[in-house]
Amino acid sequence: METNHKFHQETGFPWKHIWGLIASLVLTAIAFWLALATHQPPALVITVIVILGVGQLLVQLYMFMHFTESDDKAWQVPTIYFAIFIAFTVVAGSIWIMSFKALVA
Amino acid sequence: MGNFREWAMHFFMLDEGPLIWTSDVLIILATIGIIAVLSYFKLWKWLWDNWLTTVDHKKIGIMYLIAAILMLFRGGTDGLLLRAQLAWPNMHFLNADHYDQIFTTHGTIMILFMAMPAIIGFFNVAVPLQIGCRDVAFPYLNAISFWLFFAAAMLFNLSFVVGGSPDGGWTSYTPYVENAFDPGPGENYFLVALQITGIGTIATGVNFLVTILRMRAPGMTLMRMPMFTWSVFITSIIIVFAFPVLTVALALLLIDRDFGSHFFTVSAGGMPMQYVNLFWIWGHPEVYIVILPAFGIFSEVFSTFSRKRLFGYSAMVVSMVAIAILSFVVWVHHFFTMGAGPGVNSFFGVSTMAIAIPTGVKVFNWLFTMHKGRLEYTSAMLWAVGFIPNFLIGGLTGVMLAVPPADYQYHNSYFLVSHFHYVLIGGTVFGVFAALYYWWPKMFGVLLNERLGKWHFWLFMIGFNICFFPMYFLGFMGMTRRVYTYPAGYGWGVINLIETFGAVLMGIGFLVFAFNILWSARYGERDTTGDPWDARTLEWATTSPAPTYNFARIPEIKGRDAWWIMKKNGESINGPKDIPFEPIHMPNDSGRPIIMSLFFFIAGAGFVFEWWILAIIGLAGVLVTMALRSFEYDDHHYIPVEEIEKTEAAAGRL
């Protein structure tokens, strides 16, 4: 709706989105099944779920969020670096902060 | 039948005494009043066509602000009830349960349903105009954001009279809020309402991020953007990265409560402190989400009413970027007393103190903007000038709280209560009031009365200091937050009484403001120029209020303070007269956002009361409305040239 803003009218059947939906559902189902229906050691379950989570992330970025498309300037590149920084801070920070539990439990 | 009667008495809280009965009567009277007025003046169609279905950012902004002012009234009433209860030792105006519920709703409403919609309202009112575009990037999504917030706010407020309010504090810490200790729908209201408004807020973050990156007028480079737009840009980034953490924390807790999992229970290996950790990973960036736009507002107000360009523009931008990054690495300072150990506490203590540096840079830049300026003390400027010392007190006590060993003394005392009220009221609320006086003519085409504005400022500012400054000392004297009463022997009585007096003064200030709105609507000075303050940025170039399409022609930007440069060069916003206008492409209005949020409300009620059929109906409705949108191809229209010419001629701009 802006002069410097082109329209993207998608043509053809959105196969990419269908496959993305199926992939994300399957990844979620595996995680649920692993946690609820099997009796593997927690460390194994957590590791597999983390790997599935990263897979889920890639599905979202590539299948739904048009990560590889851009018209002029690729704003998503600096954003993804910031996202990696935040993800690292949140995950590593939480592990560091919550490790006190090992001392008191 | 007896069973049903007992259930209904409890469900509608008729066994809870006169406070609830009075609220019931007032709610019913207000609802009947609204319906009667709308029907009598035949305004239903007008309301639906012009407001409820609109995708116009200016109208959505106004609706956000109306809702925010109503919620300020609700949250303020909560605050006054708390102050009444604390006014004297051994008071029993409220019982302990009611006191808990009221401080919980006070905090939650003030942060999520007052501060957030107020600042998002100003995103909508100002940003597209400031960068010279015709609407936000996703106008339809913008309407969904607003209606999700509105549905969530209504759901949350309903808790007061149906089923009981949440009582776990606005932070809703586990393990207390788990089912074992806190059964009933109250806490579910908190979780579900925040979840729904959170979806809307994330969408707003995405919307303004894309709007600012992709829709600036030609020549408006990033470093030529007005400072308020910069603050919205940075805030949107923080929203996009912080809010998903809240979504996860609330979802896990709701699964614990509704479906019996054990993420945060002590039994079955859950970790209650992990909820606290997740909450503040969102919670700390959240306080910057509500303060950075206020910083942006003050930057605009200072430079406009000092008749100078903003001092240290690039330093302002860099310090906001620094605050944005630092805001994600300080969250443990909210729970130093958890005892994560000296390494963790020292790291987060130092990172917290570091935030004072970029904030200090900004304060000095504001002072230098005023230095040797031609200052004009309008109401908006008074709020901005008042902000500096008040926010400074809040900021410095924040640095005191950032020292971990000292924090063990102040933690959860009234020292803390005073600190965060000084930064949130002295920063955000002052900023919202400044912006209301500053942008009111742009929103409604009429100026608020300056004389009443000054009464509002002085009553509120003095009342605020009388109410909150003594709390620092009460904190040192050992009074902790969230106690509903206290014995006479501690010597807290007189100080508390003085504070309650200050709170009443703030309430009177608010009433003066409400009166100002009504008075100005009828008798206020009309703004026919579009630029009542002789301001500098682009929103003042168009008429007040701006036409639907904002700018008849998208302006070419030649520098910072774009409108000031145009005025100096004697240029018109519509460009040279001989070039004809072109048809303007605009999005269509849609009733679907409000219908979709109604389904969200239904689903939310289902999750609150664990009525799964209702939840399924609500969620199915959401899915159907989303799917219908996907098959909507006719979603835009063109405004013909004749209509643009007619509008511009009527405004005397041809």
C-alpha cells in the first residue's frame, strides 16, 4: 500500500507451506511421543528434544518466514545474529543461574 | 437447586460482601448506560463502521489510548483501595484475601493493560506520520493486535466479579500459584489474559519493525528518523525477542494448572525457581519496553519546546541500542535473594549498574537540548521537565538495588516499591501524559486546556512525591511489600497516612485531567494549522487530525527534523502545485479482527474455568476466521483523485 512497496502475489499451490506444516507437526509429535510414551533416560530425551527443537526452528525460518528472500537490503541477517545472541544468553544464562540447585538439592 | 444456588453465589461472588455488590451494580448501570446512549442516538452503525472495523492506525491508536485511560482509572482505584487499607495500623477495610487480589490486579493492569496500550497507542498515533507513510505495514494485523489486547483486558477485569481475581502478585510466582496452594479460576485469568494480549503485542512488535524498516518516505534514512520513531524501532526489537519467553512461561504454568503437569511444582521434579527465571527474562526487557518510548516522547517534547534540534542525536541512538542489549543481560537482579551464588549475582549486579551509563548519557543530552533554548513551559514540557528529577531518583535507587549484598537488605521492602514506582510513574506515566498533551491536537484537532493541564501536572506530581518518597524510609524501617496490615508499635502509621494523602492528591490530579478532556472537547481551542506547537517533525506537516491517507503526496525528506526544514525553505507538504495527485491505495476495513478476538475471549474463558467445550468452540472460531482471511482477495481500494482534491481543498491546502 506504499509507493516504494511492491506486491508479491504468490502463484501456484503453496507446497512449501504444506510440507512445512507437516514437518513441524511430525517434529512436535516425535517430541511428545518420546517424553510421554517411552522410558528412555532423561538425558537422552532432553538431547533429542533439543535437536528436534533446532530442526523446528529451521523449518519455521525456511518454510514459513521467507528467510532466504529479500528485495533490496537483507534486514534478516543482523536480526538473526541478534537472535543467536539472545538465544545463547537465555539458554546459557539460565543453565548458569539454575545450577545452584545442584548445591542445595 | 440448592446446589446450583450455592454454586452461583460463589461463582458470581455474591458471598464476598459490599465491594463486589457495588461493583456489580456499577458495571450493570454502566453497560445499560452505554447501550441506551448508543441506541437512543442511533450510533451503533456509526460505531461499527468508523471504529470497531477500522484498520486506520490513527483510529486504532486512539482506541488504545481510550482503553489505557480507562485502565489507568481501574488500576488507580485499586491503588487507592490499597492506600486506604494501609493508611493506619490494624485497619480492616479490606481483608487479607481481598488485599492480595487487589495488589495483584493493580500491578498487572498498570503494566500490561495501562502502560503497554498507552505506549502502543502512541506508536500508532505518531510513527506512520513521523516517517511519512500512509499506514503501518500490516494494517489488518494491527487491528487484530488491538482487539486481542481489548479482549484480554476485558477478560482480566471480569475476574473482579466472576470467579475471583488472581492473588499471586503481578509476577505470579510459583510454587504458590500452583493448584495445590491457589485453586480456583483466579490465577488462570492472569495466565490466559496475559497470553492473549501477548499475542497481540508480538504482532505489534513485528508490525512496527517492518513499518519502520520498509515504509519510510524517500530520503528518510534511519539516521534522519525522529527520536520517537527510533525508540519505537528499538522497542519493537525488544518486544519481538522478549515476549516469546513470557508466552512459554505462561503456557507451561497453565499446563501445570489445567492439565496437571509438573514443570514448576516441587513434587515430581519440577523447578519452581525456573518460572521466576523465565518470568524475568521477559520481565526486565518489559520495563524497557515501557520506558524507551517514553524517552522518545521526551526527546520530541524537549526539542520542540526548546526551539532547538535534539542535542546528541547519534549518542541518543547509540545509548538506546546499548540499553536494548543490556536489558537482556540483567534479569537476575530481580531475584538476587534466590541465592544463585556470588558469581551469578556479581555478574548481574555489574551488568545492571552498566545500564546507568547509557541512561545518564540520555539525561545529559536532554539537559543540553534545553541549554540556551527558548524554553516554553507548556503542559507537555512540564511533564518532560518533571520527569528528569523524578526519574533520576528512581534510577539512582535502582543502582542501589543493583548491589547484591545491599539488595539482601532492601529486597521486597517498600524501598523497592518506591523505586519501581519512581521509574514507572516518573518515567512512563509522565511520558504518557506529556504525549497526551503534545499529540492531542494531532489526534482530535483540538488542544487540551493549558491551565487545567498545569493543575493536573502540579497536583499529580506533588501527590506522587508525597505518596512515594516516604516509602524509601518505610523500607529502611522494615516495612515489606504485600503486607495487608501492620501493628501500631512499629511507628509506620503516620508515614503511611501521609502517603495515602499523596495518593488522594494523585487521584484528584487524574480527575482534573478527565475534566480537561471533557472541557476541551466542548470549549477547547481548535487547531486549524496542523502545527500548533511550531514543531519539527513530519506529523505536524499534515492537518489535525490527519486525513485517512495521511499525506496527499508522500514528501521527499531532506534531513533530520524534516518539517522544520520544509518550513524554513517555505515548502508545502503537498509539493509543487502543478503536479497532479495520484489515486491512493488503501486497505479495506474489516469486521473480522473484532470477531476473531471475541472467539479468543470465548476460548480464554474456557481455559480459565476449564470448560473444554467452550475452549474448543473458541479456538475453532479463531481458526475459521483466520482461514476466511486467507481466501479474501478483495482487501484494498483506491481513493480517487477527486476525493483527495476535495479533502485537501476543505483543509485549505490546495
